[in-house]
Amino acid sequence: MLQKICIGTALLMGVAAGANGVFMLVSPADWYLLVPGVPATGPFNQHFIRDIGLIFLFISAAFLSGAARPRYRILLWAAPTLWLAGHALFHLWEVAVGICGPSVLVRDFPAVTLPAVIGALLTLWAVQERASRIGRATLNDALASAPLR
């Protein structure tokens, strides 16, 4: 059951990141105006928004690929999670140094901090799942090679 939840969550993360990335690439001005809080971060910069849109497409591909490829899941989920965590930490830093007020953390939580937390939890699950699978394989190998008495 937990495996289905984790894979489903990774698929949702991949689809959401992909949709965001496509929106940023196709219509950066609309994205800038429609995403809460974005206009407060500075003037519209089409190039920058499209650059970040590409990152979101890579994040999407990594979560979707990790859902489909268990052998590479840890790497495929850890890599985008590092970017998501860095992004969330950058938002915390902006509050810590007074660039933004604490209220932005609440506003940004669903789109900034929560994906980083979910990515970290998915990656930790993938590590635990891999360790469990290797442990079972090692135990099975040991039992299969044990001499019969």
C-alpha cells in the first residue's frame, strides 16, 4: 500500500512540475501574473521564467522516470529534491535576512516548501525500499547457498 502511495505521489509531483514548466515556457507573462506572490519578487523577466520552466521540466522527467524505473529511483528523485530543497531554503533565507516578511512562507508553502518535503520523503522511502529489497535478496541468497543437513 505504501509503495502505491509513494509511486502515485511521485507521478503527481511529475505531472504538476511538468504542467508548471510548460506554463512557464509557453506563457511566461501569464504565469508571472497568475502565480500568487510572484509579481512581488521583482519585475517580469521572460528569460528567467523560461529558464526556471526548463528546470521544472527536468524535475517532472525525473519524478516520472523514477516512478517507472525502480533501479534508478533514488538518484532520479534525489536530484530534483536537492533543487527543490535549495529553492525552499533560499525562501527561508530571504525571510531571515529581512528581504521578505514571514507571511510569504505561509503563502509559498504549497508551491515551494511542500514539494521539497515531499521529494525528501519520497527519496527516503526509495532508500528504505532499496535497502529492504537488498536485505531480502541477501537473506534469500544466504538461505539458498546454505548447506543442507
